[in-house]
Amino acid sequence: MLDSSETIAAIASRPGPAPRAIIRLSGPEALAISLGDFRDESGAHLGLPARPCVYAGQIHLTSPTLQLPAKLVLWPGPQSYTGQPVAEVHTIGSPPLVNHLLAHYLASGARLAEPGEFTLRAFLSGRIDLSQSEAVLKVIEARSPRKLQSALEQLAGGVAGPLKSLRDRLLDRLVELEANLDFVEEPDVSPIFRQGLVDDLDEAIHTLNGILNTHRGRDQADARARVVLIGKPNAGKSRLFNALLNHEHAIVSPVAGTTRDYLTAACEFDNVPLTLIDTAGEEIARDAIESAAQDKRAAQLIDADLVILCVPRDELPAFSFLDLSAHQLVITKADLSSNDLPTNALLTSAATGDGIATLQSAIAAALRDLSAHHEASQVGSHWRESLERAAESLSQARAVAAGFHGEELIAAELRLVIDDLGKIVGAVVTEDILDQIFRRFCIGK
Ligand SMILES: Nc1nc2c(ncn2[C@@H]2O[C@H](COP(=O)(O)OP(=O)(O)OP(=O)(O)O)[C@@H](O)[C@H]2O)c(=O)[nH]1
Ligand SMILES: [Mg+2]
């Protein structure tokens, strides 16, 4: 996958019928392959363009003989997404036609792209840095507006710029240090050089901590899964919320519409950290407060990782038409009736405590499943880990430099810092990091 000399191709638009589909090609032959059977509106073949351009016309295919209306968007040079020649073929979004066209490009010398390979090439050519590639993945996989927003922020604010200059400065210092190491007969570097080094390291620590703090806040907002309790008024959400937390947190009352604002509580079930959220009952709002409560409720749903629909056992038949595919169904107030249960429903009673522990484990298991499927939320941690390690080595280097230790020790710590920073800005990238990240993309991205 690290070889950029082959031309790769893939369908870049969403699968399924659509007004338009896009096939993307990247690599040395991308333009030639896409122009091969393409004719412009006057029926003429077109040569390779010198600049990015758009051609409109038809693609002439044989077996079966077809003329597909198409637009070619061509980037001959390094300004493309991947930094290589790129062609995007926009045509009618009929899956069999698009597959046929892709097969035609594969027969003409392109190879089917691996998942994430376009973005990998963008990274390898220096068009985007590692944190931006991860952001691309997060944008693709974002499951909620909040996550999308944080992914977009990451994409816009690539940390590579400031980190790269930091790394370059430290590299200069390392070179000076190592030059000194070569003169073994000289006992030590001058105290002035040492003070300069300590000052530089202080500044580097300051910069790095600044970056870490900015991103720490952002990632923590993402770290805990959000589990939201919903249901009709009086369904027993708040009492269940309290029972799950083993704490009288929310007001519980027989009056429908007790909960207006939503309540959040950080907790852990079976070692899985999460935020549990109690919401107002779902109803048609009759006044401004109720309508505000419904807005807050809806906002919590949008950000939810797991939604738990609470239905009291004594009201079960009324809910049998519900589409439960997106929710975990929990039957509340088990002690109140002996109605039959739908399959997949978990039976609880906050009054007797029955089923509470089972529900806690089920929530933990569901979240574990989710994070196994959507490791995107953990992807950013590759570079966060590197940053944290770099910060550690940096303070270590500073301590060594400020004390009366030898240059070799300082140099060794500096080398670690530089390596870790390099992992982020792309100067040193181990193949397994790349593999882990880019494998998660879908084909065509
Ligand atoms: N017997 C019994 N009563 C319950 C149980 N859970 C809740 N209740 C009662 O049902 C009523 C409503 O409970 P809440 O937890 O306040 O219901 P809610 O869904 O939060 O209601 P809203 O906040 O109004 O939407 C209260 O009187 C609770 O004591 C249960 O497991 N068994
Ligand atoms: Mg309530």
C-alpha cells in the first residue's frame, strides 16, 4: 500500500443508485486512463492537460457498446488531493454502469484502491499530516454532529505546523549537541550553550503543553459514550436512572412531566466509563417550557451513542408497533404487571432492583461492541500518545540539561522527543501506524 507508483481506482461516491456517481483515479496513469475512451462534445479525443480542468463529453465503451455522458475533472499535478495526477469521472449513478466503467479502468491498467489508499497517498505526498488524515476518517465515520464538529476542527487546525517548527528547532539543538559529542577531549559544552538549551527546552515544553491542552479538552468531550434514557412521561426513566447510579439523583414523582431539563451523570458499568442521561418524557409540548424540554431531549438523542427506550410493563401492548431497531428496549416497572415481553427486551424494576445489574452489564457490552465497530473515536489517540510521550521526554531532557549530566543523556532524550514529534508530522511514520489508520477508511477515500 505504500507504493504510490501504481495507478489506483475506486468508486468514490456512495454505493447504490443516485443521480450521479464518481470514480476516482490517482497515480501516474490516472489522466491517460480516464481520457482513453473519452471524447468531448464534438467527438474529439483530448490530450493531457497542463493544468487542472474539467472536460464534458462521453465515454465510449465496447462490450456492451455504450456511450456514457460524463464529466472528467482532471488534476495533472501536485495540487490534487493525493498530490499525484488525479482524475475524477462523474457519470450517471447507475450501479451496473458504474461497475462496468470501473472494470474498464481496471482493465486499462489501474488497480482497485485499498480502503483509505487515496488519503494515504495524500499523507505520503505531504498534502495532509497524520492528524488531518485521522480527521478525514473521523469526518467519514462521524456518528453525531458533535463528533463531526470536532473532526472538522481537527481537519482545519492540523497541529503539524507548530509541531514541525518545534521539531526543527530541537533537531538543530540535537545537531549542535552531537557535534560536541564528537570532541571527546573537550570535557563539556560551555555553560552559555547549556543555558540556551534549557531556555529552548522550556519554550518547547510550553508550546507542546499548549497544543496538548487544546486537544485534551476536545478529546475528552469525545471520550465517554453517551447513554440516553428516553420514553413517555412517567415511564420510570428517572427512577431507573437513580437505580442504575445507585444514587437519588433525579426527582421521581407520579406526576407526568416531572423531568424538564436533562440530567447527566458520569459512571462506570463493568469498567466501561459512560455518561448516563435522563431526559424529559416524550410528549407533545403545550407551552414554552415543555417545548424547551422537548428540544433538550431531542438534542440529547442526536449526540447519543446508545439510546434506551423505557416502556412500563403495564403499558406494553400500546407500544407493540414501535420500531425498536435503533434502540435498546427496557421494560420498566416489572413489579406492576405480568404482561408478555417482546424479545430482546430487558426487564427491570427500579422498585425491587430486579434486572438493574443485568441492564448495567448490557449497556457496558453494547458500548464495547460499539467501540469495536467504531474505533474512530480512538484513532486520534495515536498522535495524542506520541504528543504525551514527547512532552515526557522533553521534561526529562530539560531536567538532564539543567543538572550536571553529560551531553549524551540530553541527546538521547532529545532524540526520543524528535522521534515522537516526527510520528505526528510525518517525518517518521511506522508502517503499523499507517496500516492501523488507513485500513479503517472505506474504499474510494
Ligand atoms: N412500582 C413501580 N413504580 C415505579 C417504578 N419505576 C418508577 N415507578 C414510579 O413511576 C412514577 C414515575 O416515575 P419517574 O421515574 O418519575 O418517571 P419518568 O419517566 O422520569 O417521568 P417524567 O420525568 O415525568 O417523564 C413514579 O411514581 C415512580 O415511583 C418501578 O420499577 N416500580
Ligand atoms: Mg423523570
